[in-house]
Amino acid sequence: MKKLSKEFWRGLCVTALVMGCLFCCTAYFALQERKQKEEFLRRNNEHREAIRRGLDSIRLHNDSIRKSVSTKKGKGGITIGTDDDDRDHYDIPDFDDLIPGEEYDEEFVDRSQGDPELYN
């Protein structure tokens, strides 16, 4: 009976030791995983914050452009997106730039001489 009791206690101690080691390993890896998740969430939040700051910067830049264009539009400067963009520039009867480098009066587009009394 003494022998059985001694083997029982030895087996119980070995089992407790193995179970303790397994518990410690599980706790260690659980803490490591928790640290990795926290690090991942921190990086993810930093990344999202950087994206948000970049989008805010772009939004401010676009608002600045809109504000300056609307200010110039009000003063008769630059106009963007008006109905004048649809007009045909060849409908304007201005023939001064018929041939690049040479300019003609509108009366002499066909290269006629014109009235000598008026143009001499």
C-alpha cells in the first residue's frame, strides 16, 4: 500500500507540473496575442487618423480653390463652368487673324484692293 501511495503522489506531482507548464504557456501566448492585437489596433487607428488628416487637407485645399474662384468670378475674373463654354469661337466675325503672322482689315479678306480714296 505504501508503494501505491508513493507512485500516486509522484504521478500527481508530475501531472500537476505538466498542467502548470501548459497553463503558463497558454497564459504567455494569450498575453502575446493580446499585445499584438493592441499594437495592430494602435497602428490601424494611426493609419486611419493619417488618412483623415489627408482628406481634411484635400478638402481644405478644394474649398480654398472654390473660394478664390468664386471671388474672382464676382470681380469679373475667371469663370468656370458657364454657358459661354458651349459657344463656337468661329462664329465671331473677327477676321484680323485670318493668316497667322499677317493681319488684314475686314474689308480686304478676299485680298481686294479696296477704295483708293479711303485707304491712301
